[in-house]
Amino acid sequence: QVQLVESGGGLVQPGGSLRLSCAASDRTFSSYDMGWYRQAPGMEREFVAAISWSGGSTYYAHSVKGRFTISRDNAKNTVYLQMNSLKPEDTAIYYCNRPGVGAGDGSWGQGTQVTVSS
């Protein structure tokens, strides 16, 4: 089963930036779409952004459109999330995975914590 390892989170002030990375162990990574998701305390996991297998198409939640950019490097089996103009409401644990994967699937990683606070 594919292993996903997220990194790059941290504490940042409002208006700051972070770049998240997600490394996949699967050699077929380049053949499937990928997405970023986040879960805030007491909330359900929500969609943030997605990118097609080729990188040619991207999709964003309304709340992050214009501030976040998803990209991928298939040669490195890695997907990225560049987050700019961060807001306190962006505080959450961020995860990556293939779109449509169930919440209980074993492929979910530990995520990376993003905290936006002054």
C-alpha cells in the first residue's frame, strides 16, 4: 500500500507563507490525481486542493483559491502546497491523498500541523 509522508508545517503569523510537501512511496504516483485535505480541531476533514496526474489541471476550495497553489513533481513522487496570505482559519492538520479515498483507508499519513497565529 502506498505510504504518504507530509512535511513542511509549522507556526506562522497571519499573512505569512508555508510550503507543504507530500512524498509518496508508490512508483505509480505519476499515474494518479492527488489532493490536499485539512482537518481543524473538532471539524471533519475537508478538501483543500487537487491536481491531475499530469499537473495540467488544478482545483481549489473556495476558501483558499487565489492564496494556495498545488503542484507536483512526478520525478520525485512529490506533491506540494504553496500557502500564501495565511489566515488563522487555515490552522489545521494538512494531509495528502488520492481523491476519493475513504476516511478509514490505511494510506492516510500522519499529516503536518499548520498553525496560523500572532
